Amino acid sequence: MADTQTLRDAFIEELKDAYDAEKQLIKALPKLAKAASSADLKKAFTNHLEETKGQVERLEEVFAGLDEKVQGKHCDGIEGIIEEGDAIIEEDFDTMAKDACLIAAGQRAEHYEIAAYGSLVAWARSLGHDEAAELLELTLTEEKAADEKLTSLAEGGINDEAATLANAEEEDEASDEDAVAAAPSRTATKKSAPATKRR
């Protein structure tokens, strides 16, 4: 029978999961940046890509400090979030709607990572790995800042512009429907032929 696993085992497994997640995001973030129309949104994704590369290096430092082999374990959670982002890129949205959806996709990834790193920091502190906790806290701070940046872009105009376009389209469709309803029907205006001829 295998030995019962401890919190330290869970901690190492979670580190491996985070390492793989960051590697996946290094491949995904350039696609999000390319798909974005807003220059500020492109910049936010590009800047976070550089941060993510630094986060990978930081995780490698954590592994080294724990005398553990640098190793990833496939992160199914982030894979699913990335797949949702890829699906958004393929959708035929108007430019502002697409940017709003790309922000949502980016924030799903950030929230996943905030939860993961929050647990890692707490576990590192409980296990007495103070140096690892400090390194992981730096990454957690970056993830929170990236999430806040995306929120500020959404609330700073992208969501409102997307909504304005959506409302304008709805109004156009309603006007078209009203015009069709108001147009006289040919059959309704035809005079009925008399049923019998007059003698």
C-alpha cells in the first residue's frame, strides 16, 4: 500500500500544475494579443506575457530552493480556459464585442491563477518554506495586477462601446421590422372581384 500523501506532496503537485499552466499561457497570450483590436488591450496581454515568462523562472527558483526537480504536470484547468479563449477568437464578433470577450477570457485565466497561487502561498507559509512563499507572493501580486488592468480596460470604455454597438444594431433591426409591418400588403389592397356579374 502506498504511503499516505502529505500537504508537502500536495504543495509540490500544485507547483507542477502552476508551472505547466504558465507554459501553456506563454503560448496562448500572443494569440489573445493578436486578436485584440484595442491597442491598450494588446499591450496588456503583451506585458503580461513578459511577466509570465518571469513567473516561470520564479517557479524554477522555488523548485531549486526545495531541492525538487523542475517539472510540470499537465494543467487541465488552464487548458480548458485557453480552449474557450481560442473559441472566442474564432467567433465573428464585431471588434468591440470581441475585445470585451477577450478580456473575459483573460480574466478567467487570471482568476484561476489567483486561486492557485493564493493556495500555494498559504501552504508554503504553513510548511515553513518562507523563501518559496515570498517568490510565490510576487507572482500572486502580478496576477492580481493583471486582473485589475483588464477590469480597468473593460470598465474604461470597451464594455460601453461594445454595448453601444449592440444597442444600435438592435434599434436598426427594430426599425426594419417596423418598416416591414407598416408596408401595405399587396393582397390586402387588391379589390375583390364581384362574386356575380350584373345583368
